[in-house]
Amino acid sequence: MQIDIKTQAVTQLRQTFSHVARYLGNDKPASRYQEATYGLQAETNFHYRPLWQPELELYDKRRTQLVMKDWYVLRDPRQFYYGTYTITRARQQESMEKNIDFVERRGLLRNLAPAAVEALVLALVPLRHLEWGANTHNCHVTAYGWGTALTQATMFHTMDRLGLAQHLSRLGLLLDGNTGESLAQAKALWLNHPAWQGLRRVTEKMLVTQDCMEVFFAQNLVLDGLLYPLLQNHIEPHCAAEHGPAISLLMDFLPQWFDETSRWVDAVTKACVAESAANHDLVAGWLAQWGALVNDALEPYAGMVLGEKGPQAVKAVEAILEARVGKLGITLDRAVA
């Protein structure tokens, strides 16, 4: 008996899942990021309307005044999905742990004078509460935003802000010898110190802002776009000059993280304002409104840390943000109230 073995090639009808193919076409293979992003937003068969907002669906585009034909254009240029995000952050955490270990082994903060410790706690540790606010704000965008391209990135951003709050807490523990006194002191400063009340007021105002995209721009573009350059260009160098370079090692994660995430925030902003003139004017109005609030909030904080150089530093970071939004196609003098 003779047996003939033959092979038969099976041609794929499409290169990816049908919900992804609707965006890419059947003949285009999808990346892992695209397969983890496109077409995943729930759009039908919701179980109930929210009891607190019965006029809206559970997921509803009307939760923001911003109008997009396709919310999936708000793609993340970093192409983060769960795998790439966790791998990237794990590597960054390892690098940060080395910096912390170096500071601990060399005792670089151990011999600081009590006045220096108090100054550093006053200037830096209450930022952990601001980062907790940023965590909650981005959680709001994740809960009520539309389209996985946006909401998966804001969820990653939510966890980033929790990590930043924890890093700032560890800075406080290094300053107080792991007693936790600096954390209690930082909470009291956040609640009562006059220089922190402007930033606290802005943070709490965002907590009660309903429009999820307004919260996105207020926190991730305006507040971060002013605060982080202030920290990076003015406050961290000042603290390092006054109290030693260990502060620069411990704060090194802040500018690196800000530069990376700014690419994503800029991409989302550019896509939103390019959609329509109405979107442009809406976003410009939000930026003008929140920019004024944040500038007023930063002045007492910068003055507390930098002294007479504070007002000049605030003006410098304001110019940086104006140049940044200008490159994104936003004309602030067209802002509407």
C-alpha cells in the first residue's frame, strides 16, 4: 500500500481580530498595542443607567463637551499596553531603587541639620497629597472617558501617580529616619500651611469637576505642565544647592517620568484640537481658565521655597507651557470663557 502525504496551505482571510480589522483593514497585521486597544470600548447592551445620572448611559460620550468623530485617534505614541507598560515601569523602578539604596548606604541625608530636614519636608513631601489628587483625577477620566485608546492610557497614568506619591513618601521616610513623622507633618502642611492652600484648592476643584476631558487637560496638561518644570528647573536645583546632591538623586524620577508622559498628553491634545474649531476653542478656554488658577496657586509655593526668585520662576514655567501648547496648535487668545 502506498501513502501519499501532501501539504495544503491555508490562506488567512484576515490578519487580526474582526473588531481590530474594522480599523486597520483585513489585510493588515496588527501590533500588540493595536489588538489591546482598538474596538474594546463597550457600546451596547448596558445593564442599567447610573442611578446618580439616569439621563446618561453607563458609558456615554456626552459626559464631556468635547466631540470626536473617532475617539480611537487619541492613541498613545508610547504604545503602552499592559505588558509593555509593566516592563517599562519595572525597569525604571529598579533604577530608582539603586538611587535610594545609594543614598541610604552612604547616609547622605542622615547628617542633615534639623533646619534642613524641616525645609525639605516643607518644600517636597506635601507633594504626595497632590499626586494622590492626580491619581484620583485620572481615575475619573478612566471611569467616564470614551474609547480604550484614551482610558487604558489614563489608567496607566493613574497608577503612575500613585507610584509618584509613594516615592515622595519614601523621600520623607529617608528624611525622618523611617519614623513617619515627616508624613504626618506633610499632611498638616497640606491642610494648613498658607503656601500649600492654592495647590490644595486647585486639586479639590478638579475633584468636583464633572467633564472628564476638562479634568484631563486641567491636571495632565496645565497643572503638570506648570508644576513639573518648576520642580525640575528651579526647586530641585535650589534644594540640591542648599542641602546637597542627594536630593537630585531622589528626585531624578520626576523629570524623566514627566518628559515621557508629556509625549502622550501632547498627542492626545493635538488630536483633540485638530478635530474641529469648536474643540480648539473649548480646550483653549479650559487651558486659560485653569492656567490662571494654577499660576495663582504656584506663586505662594514658589515664593516659600525660592524666596524672591519665586515670581520669576513662575513666569518662566508659564512661558514654557505657552510655547508647548502653541506647538500643539492651540491659540490661547481665541479662548472662550
